[in-house]
Amino acid sequence: MEIGVVGQPNVGKSTLFNALTLLDVAMAPYPFTTTKPNRGVGAVRVPCPHVEKGVSCSPGNATCVDGVRWAPVNLIDVPGLVPGAHDGRGLGHQFLDDLRPSDGFLQVVDLSGGTSEEGVSAPVGTHDPALGVEWLEDELVEWIAEILGRDFERNVRSLELEGGKLEEFLQRRLTGLAISAFAISAAVRSSGIDIAHPHLWSVSDRRGLARELLRSAKPRLVGANKCDRSTKEQWEIFRERTASSVPSVPCSADAELTLRRAARAHLVRYRPGDSRFEPVPGATLLPAQTKALEAIAGVMDHWEGTGVQRALESLLFERLHRVAVFPVEDESHWTDSRGRVLPDLFLVPADSTVRSVAYRVHTDLGENFLRAIDARTHRALGADHPVSPGAILRIVSKR
Ligand SMILES: Nc1nc2c(ncn2[C@@H]2O[C@H](COP(=O)(O)OP(=O)(O)OP(=O)(O)O)[C@@H](O)[C@H]2O)c(=O)[nH]1
Ligand SMILES: [Mg+2]
């Protein structure tokens, strides 16, 4: 799974990416600081079942701190998008295509209204961040519509003549865009287009389908960034104007990055997502550091934290509906074959079946699936049984 961090230039995408990954990619107060995509790994919090079991766990692909498992999430930070990006403006196409595998988008906007649509810094309150939300959706729609539309008429005419399936044709067309066959069928239905005669589809029909695909297959959430220099009134206005199309979370990437780095340097005690931090007794702070931390404490009081971790988690859990599943090989001890307790964690769509989880663990397990055993209840579950959030499953296969 991958989340694309997207938005106009200079709004704080790389700062947010650095905060979430603790990497150190370039950030600067002008547009196009990022010229090539950056990839990294952030994490979301999931309760770790080792607490129920009263034993300690041995996580392989995540860390576990105080009963909280930090499940990894791949992130990609791309260069700023400017209006007309789908036509190649700015750095255009080149990196829109890097967003193909993204399962969802975390859009960053400058809530304070201090960045122009081209990414030039301006006085606070001189630009409307809500316009950036509408505009990004249109830009992404154009991008998908264009992928759909390449040599469209010729291709659909032969499809119609040969009697091929429209959904399969669209799926081939959208390969690499991480859109499931199910989502494609649903989008075709809800867009209300004439399924039997795709050669008659107008550009605006294709755009309508692209919009449905985007809405259903690429959930989006807005990180309303730079809240440290925004007012509550700006937030209310922004939310009012955008809430019907996309949810948002006020955040300060700058504050989060400073706190995570200070925590790494043992200057403060702070866990991402906490609504406050504590100084580490005995840590020596320079006067400038003390001042910066005091300012951040004020921002956190005002906005109930920095919002960055909350933004990623809302996107993952409320928009992408991911749930955690813990596969084990021994349902009594919750261990793998080497005796490690709850070694793995997968984030899967909430509507997954236990068999699809088996496929995630290993293709062989999916293909040779017999049943799964719920390690809490010891009940056997059939292939189509839906996973429950936090399930601990042993997969039983033919070999
Ligand atoms: N006040 C404030 N400034 C921020 C915040 N986040 C980022 N900035 C500043 O905004 C400027 C742009 O940050 P970047 O992270 O480089 O922005 P970007 O969106 O990646 O920019 P491009 O790569 O050029 O598209 C930098 O000067 C950051 O320090 C924030 O939460 N609050
Ligand atoms: Mg950047």
C-alpha cells in the first residue's frame, strides 16, 4: 500500500513527509524544491494484541511501544503540482505517473493562505486554500481521463466488434493505477454512461467516469497545513467550503517535524499523535530551542496536537478503511514457526475475506487455502468469511 503526498508547490509536502518518515529530504520556502519523488515509510498506530495475551511480542515489520504497534505505510512525496500539470505544466506528467500506484492521497494545502497557486510565498490570508482542493481534484480527473482516452475510439470500436467486456478493457487501460476490477465496475455503473456503446462516449462522459474512479478508488484527505500561522476562523471557512467533497485535518508539519527530531535527540518526550510533549529532565536546550518548543506547545494547545499523525491515520482508517490483521502459525501461542509472538501485521481493506488475507501472506497459502482459525475463539472460518479488525488468524492450507 502506498499513500501519495500531493498538492501545490511550497505548501509543506516534504516537511510533512519528513515528519512522518523522519527522513531528511529538501524543504525550502519556494516552489519546486522537490524535483523528483521521495519514497519513505511512515506508520499508523494499531492496538497490539500481545497486551491481551499478557506476553511480549516480537514484531518483524513494525515496532511496538507500550502496547501500540506502529504499522508501516509507504509514502511518496512528489514535486508540487500546478494548474495544468496534466498537460505537462510545471513538472507535469512525469510525476503524475509516479502517483499511479498510490492507494490514496494526502493532499497538503496552506491553510494560512500564504502560498499562491504557483507556490510563491505571499502574505498570510491572501490566497484561498479551498480553491486548491477543487483544483487538485480536477487535475487528477484530467489525468485519469487522459489515460482512459488515449486512442480511445479506435480501441473501443474493435472491442464492440469483437464483443469484448468493457470492464476488462478498462482494467487493461488503467493497469498500474491500483484500481480494482470491482471499483471499475462500480464506477462504470455509478457514472451512468452507456455501457453498450463506448464509442459514443464524449470527452465529458470519460471525464465523468474518471471522476467516479477517482472518488471511489483513490480516497483523499486534506492536511490543512501551516495551522501554526492560521486562525480558527480560516479553518472554519476552509472546512465549510470543502467538507462536502473531502475531509480535512488541521496540521502543522513544521511543529511535528521539530518535535519528532527533538524526541529522537532525547530533548523531549513525545510520541507522534500525542496532544502534548514533556521536556526530558536534565536535557540541555539552547535558548532558541526553548523558544521554538514553547511556541509549539502553544500551537498544540490551540489545535489539540500537531494533527500530522491524525491526518495519516484518518486517511488510512476512515477513508481507506484499512484494518490490521495478525497472521500466526500457532493459534494457541500466537506465534510463527520460530516461536515469535505476533511477528507480522498486515493492513488490509476492511471488506477483505480471510482467503484474501491468506494471499497477502503468501500466494501458496491463498491457492491452497482450506480454512482459517480465529486464534481468539478457535473457530474455523471459511474462505469468504470477512476479516474483523485486529483479527489474529492461523491459515490452514493443503500443503
Ligand atoms: N509555518 C509553517 N511553515 C511550514 C509548515 N510546513 C512547512 N512549512 C514551510 O513551508 C515551506 C515549504 O515547505 P516544503 O516542505 O519544502 O514544501 P513542498 O510542498 O514540499 O514544496 P515543493 O517541493 O516545492 O512542492 C518551507 O519553508 C517550510 O519550512 C508548517 O506547518 N508551518
Ligand atoms: Mg517538496
